[in-house]
Amino acid sequence: MAKVLTPKEEDYSQWYNDLVLKADLAENSSVRGCMVIKPYGYAIWEKIQQTLDRMFKETGHVNAYFPLFIPKSFLSKEASHVEGFAKECAVITHYRLKNSSDGKGVIVDPEAKLEEELIVRPTSETIIWNTYKNWIQSYRDLPLLINQWANVVRWEMRTRLFLRTAEFLWQEGHTAHATKEEAMEEALKMIDVYKTFAENTLAIPVIQGRKTENERFAGALETYTIEAMMQDGKALQSGTSHFLGQNFAKAFDVKFLNSKGELEYVWATSWGVSTRLIGAVIMTHSDNHGLVLPPQIAPLQVIIIPIYKSETERQQVLDYGKDILHELKHHGISVKFDDRDTHKPGWKFAEYELKGVPIRVAIGPKDIENKQVEIARRDTLDKFYVSRDTLIEQIKSLLNEIQQNIFKKALNFRNNNTYEITHIDELKSNIENGGFFVAYWEGTKEDEKLLNEQTKATIRCILPEESSSTGKCIISGKETKKRVIIAKAY
Amino acid sequence: MAKVLTPKEEDYSQWYNDLVLKADLAENSSVRGCMVIKPYGYAIWEKIQQTLDRMFKETGHVNAYFPLFIPKSFLSKEASHVEGFAKECAVITHYRLKNSSDGKGVIVDPEAKLEEELIVRPTSETIIWNTYKNWIQSYRDLPLLINQWANVVRWEMRTRLFLRTAEFLWQEGHTAHATKEEAMEEALKMIDVYKTFAENTLAIPVIQGRKTENERFAGALETYTIEAMMQDGKALQSGTSHFLGQNFAKAFDVKFLNSKGELEYVWATSWGVSTRLIGAVIMTHSDNHGLVLPPQIAPLQVIIIPIYKSETERQQVLDYGKDILHELKHHGISVKFDDRDTHKPGWKFAEYELKGVPIRVAIGPKDIENKQVEIARRDTLDKFYVSRDTLIEQIKSLLNEIQQNIFKKALNFRNNNTYEITHIDELKSNIENGGFFVAYWEGTKEDEKLLNEQTKATIRCILPEESSSTGKCIISGKETKKRVIIAKAY
């Protein structure tokens, strides 16, 4: 099979696009900025959903569903929120079409104009807090720990499959609490859940920190983030958790009677991850042969491919292979036996390499004779023989090993591309090559804008404060304990 | 606890509304016609999704995701389709808001007008067939067996929680086939899947048949349906599967090379069920005490309630109860131990009755002494003692028994309210009391409209043809084998 992907060293961005399309993950639709998530891509999303949903439930959350539409006036109620979202939203103004007078199709019926326009949710804080108002009277009604799996729309001008699309799928948690401390604890707990998920399930090492004021979610007092490094050295914000203070409670007048009988505003958090995570997985692990998927979210963990020449051989390898298939299934491993005779083994090898199936099992007549199979690891591309007797156990441990190996590889890559800097010039001369730059920071909002203008990089997060060491801010020169990660970002 | 529900004999419609609200299933939102599905209602939807999704996958389908928005022109491409959906759709005309000049909120930015308006999907045939065009070249690309879990919007004027809302959640299957026979087989297979699901999982007996031309899906050549009888004798269409012929393939020019090398249009089906099923569950099984949930979709199958007076007693029943809790959990039963001391047992009894938890286990000091528990069945409201030794096994078999019992009860109700009629006068004089009326039918479209005008009832479905018997059509008098179900419907 000819190389189907542009090598990433040649054109990283093209490599990514090629990969998303050729591996059948997603494609652009006829609707500007909206993608079609194809079955193979959606299967990865389903795996992500299953694991996250279980983690949310284990931490006490339940799912619910709120309206797709938000009255325009709701958006205006929280000042910085509307500022952040009004400029990129889909607006519904009418509720009916009618036949055009020339008989050539349909037109918007001018008589079916809405009194108040509706916005397709870009995020659901406003509609949810307007609902919570009726659900919360007393401290006994708190906390509310609710999550929603939904589609949202942000009218992005420049879109890229999975990374930035007008419509995307996500989950958004929206919680309500009686105290500031409890809300803060929740916001931190959920960024921890995201970190654990990213590292253990997606095998993506992430740096956890909080956003600067400039980079905070519109309406948040504090935004916590996990930031991952892609193979081109750019950062990808992979999940955020917001401490919203009482902003939305005040905007929607949500008060509760505390245990002393006093009326107080409710404290809030929200947190979300999206189909963007699929983009993160692709860009963290894959190579010029195609996808490399972490076994934990691979729709297919093992592919079995038979190799034969004669019909007799075919029968033998099919029998041998089917036994392996059933045994692996029985052990809860997601496996397929590709016994199609319409495609050659070589074609299949390349196809499943492209699709990132972690383990390939090839079986030919010789293997049956020797009571073995040939195994190929997708992550290292190593090939070796494994005895049929110990095959199942070896595949199980190999899946674990691959999961850990690709995490370590990504972690090494990040470590090798993370630089401590003490002067902004170091950033300027190296930022083009990508990487994370760790620096002391005590600048203003304006300093941060300047930094961005001069380097095209942004402060990805403020690291959790370390106890003793201090240093000089790379812009203001002020002595500070605060350290930040600076990088170019998606 | 005072009666919280209007008795259904008094006002069925009010009973339903009371129940949806008081059992915390859903509520109306601030957006006209859109509902909020509350956590308890959503938990039922999750159970429905899990089972259906498994059934879809077992029948060879995969999930994918297509855009929320449909270009207006797509809708016009299939003539009867646009006729069916244009009158009730949400239309996006702009993609940006801006600050109003008076500084009081935001207005639609007139400069951000879309060249072509977008429709929020009322169903996805058009956007999906526009996509399939690029996926299908040869017979080797067929069949495509794809399902989507999504939200859709139909601008309904009169809405009722779960039964008819502007936005609702559903799944829509969209399949593409090389032959008419295969597409027809698929359409029938999926209505069978729905019937099995309705009867085995939701415990709702349904009648399966096909729709008359008047009642077909806009764009279908044949619509298969399952119809359930609610406790007021009205029909609820609970799932449909459409044989679309080549209509959408022609509208979107989707052709394939068949094995003889000839170009042909592709054959299509689509099929869907929605959150309406939750309304069907409520209205089929529940009573004046509240919900009655089939154990297979009950978010909580067993509730344990401790009864005690002193602190010593409390400790004893808590220990005793927790053992039961853990044992039931270990056996995969969804169970909660409500040991809150903020509420009295009587309050809890009423609460879980309202919520339709199939089995209640009450434990007091006497029960510990006698090595037993008190069990109450939600479906029959019977109470009895069960020995602690055999408790787990008894609960397991009781859950099965309840599932079967409520199905039988609903089936008996339907049978007792189904009438064979030979003249339209029998329909006219009895339709007000509800029920299914089985009649021979060989009328025209106009006859059917007349029937509807005179009786407010509709033909719910044409029954699968029976071999030998014939009879006279109740309107035209023509001799026919064709029999239909006539009923008032939701």
C-alpha cells in the first residue's frame, strides 16, 4: 500500500487532516464548520463517554437534559458571559418555512417570526441556572451535582476536525453548593477527574493548573485546566473546570435558606470536556503509518488476520483463528477476525495499522504447526512470535504494556520539550520550534497581551504554587513564587 | 402524606401531568415547548438507551453523528418530505449578536446574516443522504447500517411533557441497501426489534402493523409502526420504521455500481424511537399512587427503608440493612438504602411509591428477631414477609414476576378494550370511551379523512394480512382481507 499520509515532519497540519480522513474518523459536512463523526470516530467517543460517565457517577453526579435553545435575554444576564459568547452563536429568528411564490422550494415565512430570538446553546450555564432557581430553596436542596451530555454550537470562523468545529459534542457538569469552600472543592475534584482520565485512559500526560484572568471562562472566577502537549510541541487545552462563585446565582437570582435561616446566593461550578479529546488522542500518539490508539479506548483492541494459499490452508487457519477469536471475546477483549477473502493480508496489515488497532495477530499454516501466532504491536511496530498456550494472557498483559508505553513515550516527549526560561528572549528565539516554556510570572493583563503579540504564545496555565523557590517575572522582573507554562496552542 | 396526584379516573390528562412533575421526571422550561428532563427521568432514558443500543449493535448497526443543522435547500429536495416538516421547524438566519446601541443587552447583528438559512434538524434523512452520496460508490460499500442518538426539533404548537415537545431526544437509524428486498427486510427487522424492546423491556404490549398512505412518514413508501394502548384507551404510536424506497437516493443522487457493473439508485430505510417512550411507560403502568416502573428500566429496583425508635434499634437495623444492600448490589440489583433520619418511614414509603420503585424492603427490630424482612410490591401493593435466608433469590424472582405481571395486566387491559366492529356507527357510539376498534377497511384517502372528521379517530395501522377471512369495509362496503385498528391517538 502506498503511503496515504503526508509525513508529519513535512506538514504536521496536513498529516493530521489526512489521518482523520483516511482513518475514517470524521469529515467536513455540507454545513459550514460542522463535522460528520463517522462510525470509527464515534466508537472512540463512545468509549470516552462510558469511562467518564462512570467516573462522574462514582463522584456522586447524575445526568439530566436541558433545552438546546436559550432565550437571547438569558445570555445578557451575566455580563462577562455574554461578552464571551454573543459573537459566535447561531440565532433562531423564525419557526416556519413556506412554499416560495415561484414554486421553486421553500422560504422563511415572515409571519413566523419569534418574539424573542433563541440562541443555540454555546454552553448551558444560563438556561441551567434559570432552571435551578426553581429547584433550590433551602440548604437541604444542595448540593446539586448534575451533568449533561449534549451538543453545543459556537460559530467558529476557522475550524478543524475535532479540534475546533461549529457544532461539537461534549459533557457539561453544572453544580450548585451552599458554600464557597464546597464549590471550590468540587471544581478542583473535577479537574482531578479529568487529569486521571486523560492520563490513565487516554494515555495523555497533562499539566494541571489554573488560567490567568485573560484566559478564564466567560463568567468564571477561576478556571482550572489540563494542558497536553501535541507532537508539534503545541499545547491543547483538554478539559476545564470553573469555579463560578455566585455570578450565575446573582444573575438568575438563585438564593437558598441556609441552616441559620438566612438567605444566601448559591455557589456554582461548571466543567466540561468535548470531542476535542479525540483530536488530542490522535495528535499525541499517532505516527506516519496512521493512528496509534490507547488500548483502553480502541474500538478494536486486537485484529486477527489469516494467511493462507490453498483452500485446505484456509480452512485450517480459519478454525485456528476462530478459536482465538472466541477465547479473546470471552476474556472481554474487543477483537475482530478479518477473514474476508476480498483483500490480501498486506492490505489488511496496512489498513489496521492506519486505524491504530493496538495488537495484530497473524496466523499462517506454519504458525499452526509450531503452535504459535505472530504478534505485531502497533505502538512499537515490533513483531514476534507467541506460543498459542500463553497467548491470551500475553495479549492481556501486552494491552496494558502498550497503554503504559504510549503514556511514557508522550511523557518523555513532553519532558524533552519543556524548557525553564528566565528571560523573554529565550521564548522569542525558541517558540517557533514548539514546546512548553516554564517561567516565573507576575505580569499584568497588559503584559500578557504583549507577550502574546510578540510571540504568538499564550500562558496556558499557572502552576500550582510551589512552597519555597522564587524567581523574577520574565516580563515585569518582579520577584514571585508564581510559575506559568507558556506555549503556542490549538 | 396527602394525595399528590389528581386521580386518573377524574382527569386522566391532569393525572399524567401531576405524575411527571411530582415524580421528578421532567418539567417545562422557559423555552416554549422545550422540556427539562430531570435526573430521575433521564435515568430511565439511560436505561432505554443502553438496552436499545445493545440490540442495534447485535443486529449489525454502528453509531455515528451528523450535523444538527440542515441547509434549507436540502429540505426541498424530497417533495413530500419538505411538505411534512417545513411548517414546524426552527430556522437559523444569523450567526452573531452584538451590543444594542442603548446598552441594554444584545441584539441580532444584521450584518451577520447567513446566505442560506439553516434548519435545526427535525429528522436527518436529508443531511445523511447528502453525506452517503460520498460514501457509496459500489455494492461493496453496502449495506450501510448506521444509527444516531440525537436531539431533534419540531415546532409543535401544543406540547405535552415527553409525548410531544418541540425538542426531544431520540435515535434515528438510517440504512442504505443494494436491493429493494434487503431494504424491506431491514425495515421489518427494526420494527421487530422495537416490538421486542417495548414488550420485553418496557412491558408494554404493542400492535405491529403498517400505516395507511395518509399516516406515512413524509418521504416513505411504507411506514411500519408499533401502537400501544394507554390506560385511557387512546393509542400511542411508540416507534416507526420506514421503507423509503429510492426516494432519498434520487433526491440526493446516490447511485452505486452493482455487481454487474450497472449504476443503480440506493435503497433506504429509517427508523426511530424517542423520549416519548417514557410517556408510554408512565401511561401504561402507573396508578393513583404514582409511577409503576418495569424493573428492567427502573433506575432503582429495590429501596430499603429502616424502621426504629431508639438509637440501639437504629444501629441494629442499619447493620442488618447494610448487609442486605451489599448483597443485592453484589447480585447486580440496583438498590438504595434510605437511612436518612430527616424523614419518617411513612413519608419514605409514599415517596418511593410515587417514584415507582418496584420492590420496597422495610426492616424493623422485630424483623431482625424473626430473621425476615417486610416486602411491598409496587405493582400489586401487596405486602408480605420473606425470610432473610432466601431474600436475595426471592427478590430476583420477584423482579421478574413484576416485569411479567405488569405486561400481562397491560395486555389484559388492551384485550378488554379492543372491539371488533362491522359498522361505522359502532365506532361513533363507542369511541368516546376509548379503545381499539378492529374493522375491515378498503376505503380511499378521502374515506379516511371522513372517518377522522366524524369520529376524531384515526387508522393507527393496517394489521398484517390474515390468510382466509374477508369482510366488508366499514365505509365503502367493499369485501376485503385488510383489517385496521382505529383509535383516538396521542
